[in-house]
Amino acid sequence: MTQPVLVILPPGLGAAVLCMSALGVIKQHHDPAQLVVISDSESEALLKTVPPVDDVLIDSGAVWYQWRRVKPLRAALQSSNFACVYDLGDGVRGAALFKVMFGWHVPASQRAQIKWCGPMPGTAMTHANPNRAGMHLIDRVADQLRGAGVGEPSPPDLSWVAREVRTFTTPFKMSEPYVLICVDDGPAGPWPAARVVEAAEWIAANRYVPVLIGGTAHSPTAKRVCEAVPRAVDITGVAPPGDLVFLAWGAALAIGPDGGLMTLVATAGCRSIVLCDAGSDPALRGPRGSNITLVRRDSLGDIRLSEIVAPVGAKIASNPAKTG
């Protein structure tokens, strides 16, 4: 039986989206081996639908002394006898998992035989590019796989969702033009509810349906928006990633803080206004594309509606559904 291959992904939905094409290239290179991916719970639902992925393991982020939390993952990793490991993260979590799999003290001669593609020093496939810490995730992974002789990933692509999603329902008529608003927090703090309400009011005034998306179902921000803007539709916490990709394909625009959901809808090709705060680093992990506009302030509360309206106001105002 062919030994499986393990891929360690960086945490977060956005990172999983940006690594989609890399997963396909790795799977093709090792076919017919099973491809096992280890990530966090935020990206689990998406990864379980990705065609190249055969199994998903969840890393809870427990540290070594939290034995009861580490034990199930340790057992799964040690029993699988992986032919090769690809650490596509920054190496921190990968280093911890290396110890879980091989022990704390691995002799140099043994380490040199381990097929571990990543920043782990002394292994058979170490990615030793001194510039890797300053590279965008897409570029770093491409450089890493190129050096390992695996191949060249294409830009992230979510078109496969159309083949994998079997059912799709929405609580509103998709014949009505709509705009997605992500109400999740940014890396350094929340997008204040008052600012989200302003955006939703502007969208509704231009005859678009504000559709609220987010990881937490019926969050206080979503509730406040729906109270202030009766036309708003709240699907926070209930729409799976595949449904959100479909919605992104049909949306006129998406607005929201830098994070996993905005990376998902922007990568799907939706015209997107990504709000960045002091904790954002789009140069290293942000979505890419001509459809994306970044608006950046130290705090999301400092971003005014006029800064969001400026690049898209004419497009929204030209809605054919708007009369008079």
C-alpha cells in the first residue's frame, strides 16, 4: 500500500484558501498516495470538500504538556507512516508536530533521512531560502514546492466548488442584486457596529440587499444591523464555505475586515473592499487580484464610509434596479 502524504497548513481559513492550488500540485506529484491535511477548525469545513484532500486532521493548538489534548493527534500522526511531510506554515507549529512525530532528540543522521519539506533544518527537503519570512504565503509555498521538485502551483482557484456543492439555498431571492458584508473582527479588533450599519444603510439606499456573513451566528453586530436596516439578510454562522463561494460569484461587491471570509470571497473573484487594521499584513497573507481594494487604518473604527464608497460608488449607484 502506498504511504500517505501529510500537508501542514498555516492556521486560518484564509491561509487554506491561498494554499488550494498547492494541495492539488502535491496530490498530483504523489498520486495515488492519500493526501492528509492538518489544519485548525476554522478551515475544516472547506478542506473536507477540497477534491485533492483525502483526510483532514485538526490541530487544536494544544502544547506538549496538555497530554489529553495532544494524545489523539499524536496517535494519528505516528500510526500513519507518512512518506513525506510538507510544512506550508511558518515552521513554528511544524516544529512542534515534528517533535510529536519523531521525538525531541533526533540524531543528525536520522534527521537527514526524514522527508520533511519546510523550514525544519537538517531534513532531507529543508526549505532554506533566507528570504522566506518576508515572502507572501503564495510565493513562499511556490518557492518551497519548486525547490522540492514538486511543481509550480497556479494562482488560488475556487472554481472546483461548482462541481462539489450538491445543494444550495439562500434566505433571499438571488434575482435581487446584493452586496456581502462580513461582520467578523479584524486582526486587531472589531469593525464597530455603527460603521457596519452605515455601510449597510448605504447599500440598501442604492437598492442592493445587504447580506451579512461571518463566522459567529447572529452576532450582536449582525443583530444591530438587521434592526437598523430591515432589508438586511443575516446568514452569519450558517452558510458553509461552498455556499459563500456561490454567493461571491453573484455578488456585486463584498466589504469586510481582513480575514478568512474576505480572503475566500475575494479569491472567488468577487469585487472586494478589504478593511485592514494595524494587525493586518496583506503583503504576507492577503488575497491577491485586480478585483481587490485595500483600505487601511490603525483601527477599523477610523475607516469612514466615504473611503469605502470612493472606489465603488459609481458602480453601486448604477444598479439597474434603481429607478428615479
